[in-house]
Amino acid sequence: MKFLKNLFIVIAVLAIIIIVVGFFLPKHAHVERSIVINASQDKVFQQVNSFDDYNSWSPWYKLDPEAKYEYSGPDSGVGAKMSWESDNAQVGIGSQEIVESTYPKLVKTELLFGEDPNPGYATFELEELGPRETKVTWSFDADFGSNIVGRYFGFFLDSMLGDTYEEGLQALKQEIEQ
């Protein structure tokens, strides 16, 4: 009986430590990757400002080509929206809507995943390096507020999402340069 009591105390202390540490973790998470694409800023902007060809370079599409996609709103720019549903847990259910579009430099999308009411934001920033050379920076930002589980998730977000962003940027480069 003493063993169970001590075990319970250890578990309770660990839980308290995990909760307290969680409050000290950053409430914001930021992931960012860049690539240089041998194409005009206009051409790159047209590609990322619409969901028409998104699946031709999206790293998530490759995870589940059988996912169901639905498009609404305008073909490009603010209000263009893509929703998806997949049985693959890595793809899941969600939506992405362009909420800011500043030609030819920036496209920002709001992402909602599953039942989580808190959005994340993905941004494409385009910098013209030359007439046929554009630096593309793809970033993701999330605010976890006081959600301790989210803060732990955010702490590891770069290692979980960074490689996928790099893969997507390589595919985007290949798609545009062909």
C-alpha cells in the first residue's frame, strides 16, 4: 500500500511539474523555410495566390492523394478557400483560406485543423532577387495562448513541420521551373 501511495505522489508531482513548465513555454510558434526559384516574382505569386495547382506541389497531397478537396470563393486572392478531408491522420480534416494577398510580395492563409477553433497562419513572402529569380519564404505561425498541450506542441513544431515545408518548397520550385 505504501508503494502505491508513493507512486501516486510521484505521478502527481510530475503532473504538476509538467503543467508549471508548460506555462513557461512560448505561447507563439514560428516555422520558416526559404528557397530561391528561377522564375519571376509575378509567376511565383500567381502560383501561391491560388489553390488551383496547390496539390501539384503540396507535400500533404502526396501523403494522401485520395483525400477529398473542396474549393470555394474566388479562383485566387482573398477569399479563395480550400477544404480537405482525409482518413490519413497526418492530413486529417481542415481548411485553408487566403486572408491577405499583396501583389506581388505576400500571400497569407488562415488554416483551421479539425475541431480546433484556433487558426494557424501560413505566409508566403516573395522577394525579387533578379528579373528571373525570386526568394520564397514560407512560414507558419500559431498562437497557443494558455493551452499547455499546444505550447508543448509548439515547442516541437519546427522539427515536425520544417522538413515538410522544405519538401513543399522543393516541389514548388520544380513545378514553377518546368
